Amino acid sequence: MGYTNLSRIKTCLEAAQHFLLPLYEARWICERQVEIIESHWDAVCEEAKLSEVDKKMLWRRQLLNQFAFE
């Protein structure tokens, strides 16, 4: 496998073995991170005092964008 630094979940799963992490555990970690980001997004934005515009600009663009799931 060649070197890649794409921000994709697939890339993380492919690298799991290099960290002695079983694939099932790496998948669980990725799934859990997505759940946590989704469930705490509003509270984190509020704490960071993000405007509604900034919040919308980041969501599904910088955080959890579709490319990450391809």
C-alpha cells in the first residue's frame, strides 16, 4: 500500500493494523467518533460562541463531509 494522507475513514481503517488495532475495533472507534461529533455539535458550537453562519459553514463541509465516508 502506498502512502496516503486523505481524510477518509477508509484510510484510517487501512492503517489500523500498523497500530496493532483489529479492524473491528477500528471500525467501532470511527463509528463512535461520528456519533459523538453529531450528538455534541450544537453544544460545542455554543461553547465556542460560533455564529449560526459559521456553524453551518463548518457542518458537513469541514466536519463529517461526504468525502470522509467514501
